Amino acid sequence: MKTEDGKLQAMIFDVQSFSTHDGPGIRTNVFFKGCTLRCPWCANPESQKGTPQLLYTKMKCVGCMFCAKVCPHGAVTAVTDPEEIAKYGHVRHDRSKCDKCTTHECVSACFQEALSVAGELMTVDDVMAKIDRDSVVYGAKGGVTVSGGDPLLHPDFLEELLRRCHEKAYSVVLESELCVPTENLERVMPYISLYYTDCKVIDPEAHKRIMGASNDVILKNLRLIGERCPERMVLRTPIIPGYTDSDENIDGIAKFAAECHFPTMNILPYHKLGVTKHERLGSTYLLPDVQPPSDARMRELADIIESHGVKCIIN
């Protein structure tokens, strides 16, 4: 996607400064919209679609209905029942209409800041301006993390962005599901300092059933990284009870990691940080009854991984 004057654009839903969680040191995290997978436990559901989406924070809404007055699509209706207000807030949105809106006049009309939009088109210059501003705190370890969604769904934009980061000697961490054409990955490999990639389910049929897409290309891309630069890979597996936490699944992933010569795996205990985001999007969280695994269970899974000679870090 390009502007009228030919500048590359991508749909970005956040640029976080001074992050210390997604890579070494202090980093700028650039979050791209659009993802091939549909993981039921997704903590960033606003990243899945490649288009802007309305976010509604019911606790901030006072029911003034200014949003309804300016909405050109008639997408906003008042909620009057007290129980419904407690559950949904003072208004309901017809998301089929909101998702097609290009102006989102309701956001600027909301003085309570209960409404916002996840996703805006940004140029490489726009993103680099934020990165350059933050670069004074990077030091020897910090840098840029590109995440999502999946940044590799924007190959032209990403290649240009990372080339410019490379020219300024900013280290780059790529967080990607790798469920993309291999050529998308190959284009940016010269610029990547570290890869963070999930391997959630090793069985291809189970992967497609749970995530909505085959893992064939994911495993192919992981093998490519294993052939070229295995020391740069941190393979991650979220431990979701009933979905990814079986001994067989973890053993299969660890065996694959060892075959690829990946030195480290991270296992990440399930959390419910995505629940409020689903609420703000007006979508349904699919795993309301799933509970995090115990510390003892996480240690058992780590032992399985380390039996294959792969270091395991429990995050």
C-alpha cells in the first residue's frame, strides 16, 4: 500500500516506547495489524484484522449519546436496562457497520475518551520518526521490535523499515508467527538480530483445527532459520490447558527445536490479558473457563524440553 506520492504505508495499531519485555534492553515495539492465525487465546485480538477497528471502554462511557448523534451509519444504540448497562455499557455498536467506517467521527465526539480506533496507516517515515526519537535510550542492548499481528504480512514496508534500522545500527527483534510465504521472511533476514516465534501445536491437523491454518509453512520457515542462524531463534510455546499443554505436544516441539539446533525455548503460562480487549472490540472471548497451569506443571513441561538438550525458560 502506498500514499499518493508513492510512499509505502502499513496498518499499525501501536508503537510502544521504552518497552522492556519483547527483546533485550529498552526497545521500541511496532505492532502491525493483520494475522493469518486465529488463536482462541489471542491476547491482542485487535491485531488480527488488517483494518481499523473501533474500541469501546464501557467504564468511561456516561451515556451522553454524542457518538450516536454524529454517526453517519446509525451504528450506535442506547442501552437502558440497568443489568445490560452493567454488562455492556451505555451503548451498543453494530460492529458490521463500525468495521466499514472510514471516518470514525464518534471518536472525536466522545469527550470521555471511551472510544478509540485500533489501526492507522503509517509511512516508513512516520515509524522511523518514533524510533529515532527513542533511540537515545537503546544503549548497547536495546533497539526495535516488530510485532503484531504479523509484520511479515507487510513485506515491502517491513523490508524498507528494517533496512533503514540496519543503516542506523539499531538491533531488530522479529516477532512473527511465520505463517507467511517464505520469500517474505527471506527478504528481511539480513536485518534480524533475534527471532521470537511461537510453535504452539506440532501436529498439523490439530494446528489447523485450533488456529485455523496449517503449520506446514511455519515449520518450513523455522527450518530455514535453523539452517542459517539457529542461534538467533528463541522458540516460544504458550501453555494453554487443553490445547497446547500435553506431554506429547511439548515433546514433539522440543524434538523439532533440537533438530533445528535452536538453543532456547520459552514456555509461557496462559493468562487472560486478552479478555478486556475482546470486550472493547465487542467480540467474544472463547476460553472464559480455562485457568493458568500450575508452577509444578510448567516445571514438568520444562523438564521434557530440556531432555532434548534445549534450554527452557519459563516466563
